[in-house]
Amino acid sequence: MIASPYAEQLARIPVREHRTDVAGTETAWWEYGDERAPVLVLVHGFRGDHHGLEPVVAQLTGFRIVSPDLPGFGGSANLTDRRHDIDGYAAWLTGFLAAVGIEGRFALLGHSFGSIVAAAAVAGGLAPERLVLVNPIGAPALEGSRGVMTRLAVFYYRMAAALPERAGFALLRNGAIVRVMSVTMAKTRSKTLRRWIHDQHDRYFSAFGDRDAVLEAFQASVSHDVREYAPQIEVPTLLVAAERDDVTPIAAQHRLATLFPNATLEVIPEVGHLIHYETPGDAAARIQKFLRSGARA
């Protein structure tokens, strides 16, 4: 295991692990910081789990941070009565907050695929005081300059679905393919940081126990984007975008910001789709400023 460059900062923050039933789905979640502080709920990206956002957690102060693993990933079981699609995850998120007793004032943050889930939940009636979307998916996955790479990913997941279950499961967890994904996304020139990022993907990008859940979630990730929900989101929203994001080009992020009734766009330079790994301090500073600007006396 390669030591995290953010380990010392994270170690200063109290953390508590929990498991909670959400409509029949056993959900693993982690709680960081002071239990009496303002609440910030995190929703991680596709194929990841709560570990991916810990570098950002390590930089935030003054919050009770609640970070669950999405159903079908990490330590959480599959959804029992719904598909692993946007509607299913949005309903689960609303149920999760009720199950753990988060009512009234809270903020919500979604990263990548989690940006779609969070946006859909808010558009559907979930009512955070403020919404933060990091590396938001702001354009159709099969359009634009990145469409070729997405089509290759679609072919890969279709292959995993077509093969016998054991072989398909092995393909999804193939270390060489996971490494190619990691190398493609990482933009940092730091060899040490790149090695750690690759180690994180090796450890957590295949932390799932069921092929069907992964395939359903992937289909959801390429069939939807935040634009569908933006016009219905009235709460103040912060978009934290990356200048070199291969998933949603920066021009599309500027267009996305105009679709919200009340959104601010912050662009982090010289980084791609791994803001949470490469520039968590910069992201956290922008997030903290945004959340504090809405704090009540």
C-alpha cells in the first residue's frame, strides 16, 4: 500500500463507521468530524467508494461530514427493490438521509457520477441548503471529442455483460484495464502522486460484489447528465470544474452553469477528472468558502 499524501491531515479528524438499513439495503457509511457541526453529505463517483473523497474531507474543517458507499459499491449491498439507475440511487439517497436522521439544514456534495445522483435527488424534492457538484457530468457521454473513448468503454462493459458471469466479473476487475483508466484520467506531473492515484484505483475501483449492479450503474452514467436536472434546482449551487477534464470539457461546464437558476462555476486549472485526488486542497478551499457564505449566524 502506498501512503496517502493526505494521511496526516485525515488522521486529525475523528471518524466513525456505521451500517444502516435503507429500505432493505444495508448501507455502509462514514462520519467525520464534530457530531454537532453543520452537516455535509457526500456522494462519490462511479465504481468508487467513500475513500475517493477522503482527500477532500481531510482539507475541510468545521463540518460533520457524512459519506456513504453507494449501493452495489464499497461496503454497501445492492439495491433490493430498484435498479441501479439514477432514479434508484436518487430514491436511495433520500431514504438514506431519513434513515440516519439528517433533517433540516444540511449541504450536499456529489462528485462525477455522484453529481448526477445528487442533482436528480434535489430536482426530485430533496432539500439541502446548498449543493456542490465536483467534476459534474455536464454533457452527454457519447457526444463531443471524448465520444470515442466513451464508446470504447461501452464496448468494454457490453463485453462484460455478454460473457458468462464469472468471466464477465473478471473482465470488470481486470487490473490492466483499471490501470489504463487511471493513467488516462491522471494529469499530475508528480510521479509520486501518480503512483498513489494508481494504487487507489487498484484498491477501490473494483470494490463491488455484483456484475449486474456495475453494468446498470454504468448504463445510467452514460445515459444521463446534470443538464436534465439543473433548471429544477433552486438552491444555491457551486460547480467545481477542471480545466483539463476529459469527461466533460470546460466549455460544456460553462454552458451547464447557465442552466441553473442560481449557480457559480469555479474552474481549477491544470487538472482533469481527478480533482479529489490531485487538487483536494484547492477544491476544499472553494467549497468551504461557498458553504460558509451561506452560513447563518
